[in-house]
Amino acid sequence: MKKLTREQILIKKYIKESIYIVVGCLLMAIGTSLFLLPNQLSSGGFAGISTIIYYLLGLPLGTTMLMLNIPLFILTIIRVGKETAIKGIMGAIILSVFIDILDKLGPITNDRLLACIYGGILIGLGTAIVLKANASTGGTDLLSYVIRSFKPYYRASNLIVIVDIAIVLLNVLFFKEIEIGLYSAIAIYLSGKMIDIVFEGIYFTKTMFIVSNKYKEIAQAIGEQLDRGSTAIYAKGMYTREKRMMLWCVASRGEMAKIKKIAEEIDPKAFLVITSAREAWGKGFR
């Protein structure tokens, strides 16, 4: 097989990222135009401000979002860099075009509960796909970059949450319905969860700590039955002052049930602690 040149690799990468941006923006537009917007709901960010303007002045949502992003793009170019701004501009333009086109089709549902659920899921999925392309659609994502260029110690996630909460509250005040805020909060939560699922996968990793005098037998059984390794850690009970070994094992959620059963069968007196791990990389994992 002929080896690709550096230029061909970059072109292939650019095409792949462009497809991701288009698909992601389309999903975000469907969630916005066909679910949230017709039901006066907000996903936070500039979309929330644009929703108010849409109902107040009748201006197209997508176009309004793009106009609001222009000062932000200029600041991003100055403070963060051209590459980040260019991808943000590309995403914002594509998203605004899709939103204004789909807005003419009318809502899929007028049930606010269904709208916030499906709208939030679609927007989160679309956002994650755009982020996979190392891009954005402007709004609070770019705003967090700009703010952090002035205050590097600020956490981006906290900034985005604060801005989203403030904008949702504005929607509640404008429409004078507390339910709009409650449903919008569900949409924002589901959107965030979808982003986590796309980036972390649905097979969440678990960790288990096993305190037992039969740690050798348990470790051997885990290795033989599940082909999983475990690590013995020297530990000391501060109440009993007794020194002993503690097993630490990382596995999938399904495997944890089997490991628990192995430990209980070998030592019914074993002390087990199971916790969630955000990610696991290396042999046997990603």
C-alpha cells in the first residue's frame, strides 16, 4: 500500500472534520428548530438569547445567533488564535443555515416534555460530533476560551454553566413561565450527558477495592476467569492497626458483578468497595 504524504493526510483529516461539523450542526439544528424553539425552550448559550429575539422581533434564530457570534469571533482571533476562530465561524455559519431552513418545517411535537428530551439529546449528540472535529459552533464554548485568555485559572465548564443558567433565567423572565426554565434545564442536562457518552462511551469503567486475607486466591481467580489483572496494595487499618494487603481491580461494569461474586465465594468476610472510574487507558482497555 502506497504511503500517504503529509499533505494527503492533512487533506483527509480536513475532509473528515468537515463532514463531522456538517453532521453535528445538522443534528443540533434539528434539536433546536424542530423541538426546542417551537416550544419556547432554550438550550442555553446564544441560542437562548436568540430565542427571545425570535419571539420578540420575529428575526430568524439562526441569523441572530450568527450576528451575536461576530464580536466573539473577532475577540477569539485576537486573544486565542485564527485556527480556533475559523473552525468556530465555519460551524456557526453551517448551524445558522440549517436552523433557518428547518424552522420553516414546523415542530415535530408540541409536548414540552418530549421536546426537551429529544431536543436535548440531539443537541448534545450534535455538539459532541462537532467537538470531535476539534471545532465549535461559537457561543459559550468560544466565550469560555476568550474569558480564560484573560483569566486562565477559571474553569471552562463552570463558565459555561454560569452563562447557560443566566440565559435560561432570562428566558423564564421574558416568557413569564417557570416551566420553561425547568424544561430547559432538563434539555441542558441531557445535552451534557450525551456529550459525556460520546466521549467516554456507554461502557463505564469501574474500580473495586477488596480487603481480604485471601487476596492471593481472589487475584488468581480474577485472572483465570476474567483475564483481568489486579494490583496488591499495602494497607493498614487505622482502627485495628493491622497491616494487610488490599486488591485494586479495574474492569467493566458487567465484569464487576463477576469479580464481586468471586470475592464473596472465596472469602465471605471480604470487604468490598466499588467506585466509578471516569476513564481507563492501557492494556485491556482503550
